[in-house]
Amino acid sequence: MGIGVSIFLLALGLILALAVEIEVAGIDIQVVGWILVVVGLVGLVMTAFVWGPRRRETRGQVVEERRTYDDRPPV
């Protein structure tokens, strides 16, 4: 889960938990919202601290290549 998905889940969860007053039979919308907030926070923490450092690995040493050109005609 990336940062964008985590922020989306946080926003959706907070909207459902704090701003929606709809009655749905058998489902508590506020609880669903808080669950989405928790999932978004966990995803944000996992992305930032667990998967984030792995993406900064170096690919190896920098190799400098020298090209020489010879203007003399071939023999």
C-alpha cells in the first residue's frame, strides 16, 4: 500500500466516522470509518518506516567510462 492509498483511506475513514449520519441496517458507518482510519494509519507507517528505506538502496558503484577517438585513417 502506498502513501496515496493510505491518505485516501484516512480521509474516507474520517469522513465516514465524523461527518456521515446515515443509518444502514446491520452496519455501523462510524465503526467502519474508524476501521478505515486505523488501516490507513498502519499503511502509512508501514510505507514510511518499513518499505521506505528499502527504496533508497544504491544500485552499485559509479563506473566512469573513457572513450578515446583516433582521427588517423585506417591502415
